[in-house]
Amino acid sequence: MQNLKCNVCSSWLFHAVVLCLAVTWMLCGTSGCRSPMQIRQQSPNCSDLDVVLAGQHDPAFRVLLPELIFENDQKINGFCHIIPGEWSASRQKITGRINIPDTVELTVEVVKHVNEIHVALVLENISLEDLNNVWVDICTGLNHLPGNPSWCNTQFLLNLPLSRSDQGIYWYEQLAPKKLFVLTDEGWGLMHPHPNDPDSTKVPQYNFILSPQPNARACAVQSPDGKTWFYQSWRTHCYFLTPCPGNACMHLRPFVADAIKPGGSARI
């Protein structure tokens, strides 16, 4: 595991980077790729994004920016990624602004690279009261089921039908137990709640368990052939959520701010 790094995350070229989502494919050089990276929104102006790596044709991963926002351990709003916003795109980045009325205005900036995306999030308090103990939940996945189009990353999810349930069970029972890792202050460790007994019939379908401490920095899953890694990493401390048999996804919950006063904002 010592060779698992996110070198671009430590680069000074993009100071606001907080998230690296990448697949360490054997890629052609940027100048030789037939096509640049693409980011596809699943519905107009939403923050549910399918990412197609440079030189590829099919999506490699999916990211929800964010899925949930929490204040004092309570959800501010459910499923923020499906709220339409105002978005614009250029060749190298897309930006969006999402409004949760009388609560939060969220700004998303996504910068495209060859095999990863860099993300900055800004939360502005548009309410009349302080927002305290603010966190966001970021889901990254290797499929989009249902979706338009439906897809899965066959380098990780091998010879499986386009079924969320079937892929979720494979993820929970076959791939995640020994190949899904989390980086904490103690180093890399397994992320699965029951790595030695990964029986999907013993847990609810969406049984996410929050880690006891917010000391995670990254999570990563290895492909079955051992040649490819897909990871998420934030430049702030995070909780991690254990995998569940409902879908092939992994979650980090990055810390945003102790408090955001009315009219104020916080950036990660």
C-alpha cells in the first residue's frame, strides 16, 4: 500500500484542490489522446456527474457533489446533487451554483485533468442563523444504475449485469472486503465493516456505518486484477462510511467549518 499516492493532490498548481478522484489507468499522453476528459451531467444543471477519462469512451467513475450537507449532525437537505443549479463549462473546468432556499448557496468548481478531477466547494450561509458543525457527504461510485445511459466500470465490476442490486452484492461480498481501503491517521486499513464475513444477507441493503472518528483522509479500491486504483481524497479531515450491498460506491464526509455566520462562507 505504500505506493498508493495522490501526487497531484499535493501539487501547488491548484491551491483550492480538496478532492482527487482518479483511476490510475495506463493512459496515452495528453497530446496523443484521441479525446479529452468529459464530464456528463445526468440531468440538466445538476451535480451528479459521470466522468469519462481522457482517451476513453465510457464513464470511469461517478461523483455526487455533494450528496448531502449536514449541520450539527442533521441533514440540511436530502440529495443535493439532484437540485438543478446554474452551470457553465469551458474546456478545462465546469462551475455551478446551487441554491437551497433560505439555507445554503453552494458553489462547485471542477477542474479536469487526464485521469482525475480536482474539486473546490464553497458553502455560503444564506439563512438568518449560524450554521454550526458543517460537513458534506461525497459519494463516488463505479457505476450509475439507473442512469441515462446506465453504465458500470467493467475494469472493477467484471461481467455483471446492469443491475444495481447485483453489482451492490458483488461490491460488498467480493470486491470491497479485501480491496477497499481507507487512509486514517494510523495508516491504511480495510474499510469493510465485516471483511471476514461479508454476507450481504446479514445487513440492510443501504447499511452505511459512520466511522467513530473523523480521521480519514482518503479511500481507495483496487481492481480485481490488482493493476488499477480508484480513489477519493480531501484536504480536510473526514469521516468515512463503510460499504453497503446496495451499490458499488464509497463515501467520505469531509469537514467544512465549525461555524458559518449569516452571509459568511467556508471553502474546502
